[in-house]
Amino acid sequence: MKRAAPFLEMIGITKTYPGVQALKNVNFRVGKAEIHALVGENGAGKSTLMKILAGAEHMDSGEIKMYGRSVSIDSPHCAQELGIAIIYQEFNLVPQLGAAENIFLGREPKRFGFVDFKKEKRDAEQLLQTLGISLDLDIPVQYLSVAQQQMVEIAKALSVQAKIIAMDEPSATLTQHELKNLFTLIRTLKDQGVSVIYISHRLEEIFEICDRLTVLRDGERIGVKNVDEIDRDGIIEMMVGRQITDEFPKETFPPGPEILRVKGLSRGFVKNVSFSVHRGEIVALTGLVGAGRTEIARMIFGADPPDAGKILLAGKEVRIASPRQAIDHGICLLTEDRKNQGLILGMNIRENITLPTLRDYCRCFFIAGGKERRQALQSMRELRIKAPSGESEVRNLSGGNQQKTILAKWLHAKSALYLFDEPTRGIDVGAKREIYLLMNELLRQDAGILMISSELPEALGMADRVLVMSCGRLVGELTREEATQEKIMDLATGAPHPDRRIT
């Protein structure tokens, strides 16, 4: 492919935070109407580079050029004026406002000194039409799907004549159908002359949608490749600095006694779900987004107690009405939303790790700080959590290290049944492998794992058995030998079979 002329150039970008150099003399170039992937492990410097481009962070040294001219980006407003827009994983929308109001927020069309809502709506409809998007503009965006909210963000970027749009993990929570629509929209942007910076850990998407890719590792640029010049293994080797011959390092253990059995579990649209998990095994719970998988985990964990059905632990029926009771029974949940539900971002690593077992450190109403710090540091060493100290805030950790902090919390609580809900969402290949190795270690310690995953290669690579849900019902069970992506998708997209027996 002929290399696109430089449209955006970031030259010699360096950025240092207390205790860590985030970027080291990084060069990054994007051509006009190019879809350019930015990849690397968590903590490689991708987010920092994009924050500098967005004006949210200031570089220590370096230069940014657009259209061949040096520019200064001192604030997000400066970036917007230059036609730069960043769409983060956490959308920057006002939930109570409609799509049109969000698109033109702060730039509303006026008539006689008042907001001209009719023109605002017409302009929004025209903008969405050029993108091939159909949305109800009257309902608050909080009631739109994640994919639809993402479309509103893209439309908002184009409403300020953005010429460069950076998308941070845009596919993290999308279904396959929604992802297909996103790719169609990105190609439309390219046809309109917009450059797209695509940040994703899902390497298969890069081959489908991107023209070129830049790889960062430990704050340095490792290389730039056309996507037709490299394969998946080549990208991984550039990202981690070594070959990974076994992406899913599954170890098989003899199944132990039954640790969990649910019978006829029901709540809301989830009906009559029954299955079991044994010590020493990973059971994957698969299906399309919205099939009811997370609802099952929350019922078992006591976050949303079931309306009907039974939960048995080690053969004994238990009633779990709260997460506290679940923790006391040796059950833990690694939620799919680690930032809002798995961690307290304003606290440090030590406080997050010891929070579920804080009473173990209390002496006469005071916390034994020395013991707490020692235990947290030991957990950080065992799980290789990369941070300056246990006093570092978890909000500043990479996604992989945040996930390992959550796991450290539950390891410290001596859990026996682990409910992993999208355990590797938004983390890089190297960090994923570390999570898989930790899963093996849990099985070696005689724990049982129920893993909810939307990534079928992950389910096939790590699970001993695969359960498939569709429309709130469990529609099939496959052994490791039987399971294929085709069989799982056939079950997940077919009609429910409520009479099918799940053992």
C-alpha cells in the first residue's frame, strides 16, 4: 500500500510522571484519510500519547505538526479548534440530554438569543444522515445502547469539523452486529477524508479495518507496519518483545468435588438455569451480549438475589442475599466493569486489596497498618502488579494491573469459587496471558472458576466445559473436545431449548 502523506506528526514526544517515564522520544505519524492502529501492552504509553494529542496532558519535550505546520496544543479546546477529537471508553455525554443536545452542547444554534431547538434537531438529523445513522433524538442518551452512544460521540466530533478522530477501545462492549456497523461508519469517515486513530487490544479488528499500525512498548516506538506486511504473531512479538507460542496456556487438572450447583435459577428474563462447577475446572459461560450471563453471576454473588431456584455449595443449599454473604461463603466476583464496580478508584492499591478482609487487621477498633501494608506488598509481588508502591492510586494503573489488583483482593480473601466476568476485557496480550496463568494457579489450589467471556478463542482456549446462553436460557453444554466457535454461535443465535438437560 502506498504510504499516505503525513497529516499529523508527533515528533520526539517525551513525558515523565513521578517515578516513571511514560514516553521516550516517540514519533507518531498519521496520513490523511488513513485508519491507523496504535497498539501496545497496557502501560506502553498509548493513552499518554493520545492525552497529549487531546491537550489533556502537556509533553515535556517534542513537537506536533499538522498539515506540515508546527502547532501548540495546550488544552482540549485547542485540540478541538485544530480538528482533533478523542472518543474515550467512558463517553463524554450528559445522560439526561438527547442526542441532538449532546452533539451541539455548548455550541447550540440561537434564534433571538434563545436556543433554536428545531434547527438543532434538523442539524443533528442531517449530520447523522451523512453518517448513515438512524437515532431517536428525543430520548435521553442514557437510554441508548452503548453502540448508539458511541455514534453520538462520533457525530459530536464531526459537528466541530474534526479531521482526526482517535477511538480508544471502541469495540470493548459491542456485539458482532454493532461492531460491523462501527466498521461501516469508520469507512464512511475515511471516505469523507477523516483520519482515524484506532486503539484496540483485539488484533483481529486491526487486520480488518486498519491501513497501518504503530507499536509502542515501555514508552518507546518499536515500529510502524502496513497491516498487509505483518501477521498476528508478528504484532504480538513487537508488543511484548518476545515470541508467545502458547497464547492460552491451559493446564488440565483432574476434576475435584462439585463446588457449585445451581438449579432452576431465575430472575427477570433469565429463566430456569441449571449447571455445576467442580473444583479444578474452568467452566465458560458464553453467549451474545445481553443473553443473561452477567445476571447469572450477580445472582450467585448475591448482588441480585434470584426470584426462584437453588444455589448449592459443596452439596449444601445456601441462601445468598448479599455480596457480604457470598464472600463469607468463599465466592468472589471479578466484575466486567472493573472501574465502577470492581475497584474504588480514589483509594490506593493497598486499600483496594485489603478492603474485603479489613476486619482481619482491626485491633481494638484500629487498623494494624504495618500488617496491612506487608500483606498488600506480598500480593503485589506475587501477582507482579507494576506500580511505584502500594500507596499508588489504582486509577493510575493500566487495565491489566487494575485487573490483577482485583484478583489480589480476592486471593487475599481466600476464595474458593471465582466468578470471572470478562476477565481480560480491555487488556493486552501479555497481561491476558498473566491472567490465564493465575487461573491455572487457582485451579492448582483446588478452586473452581466460572468464566464469562465474549471472546470465543479465550473460552475455547481456557475452559474445560463451555455453557451457552441465549435469550435468558441455558441452551447447551459442550466439552472442551466438542466445542468450536461454529457450534457455540449456532447455539447462541438459535431459538432457546428450555428442555435441554444441562449436567
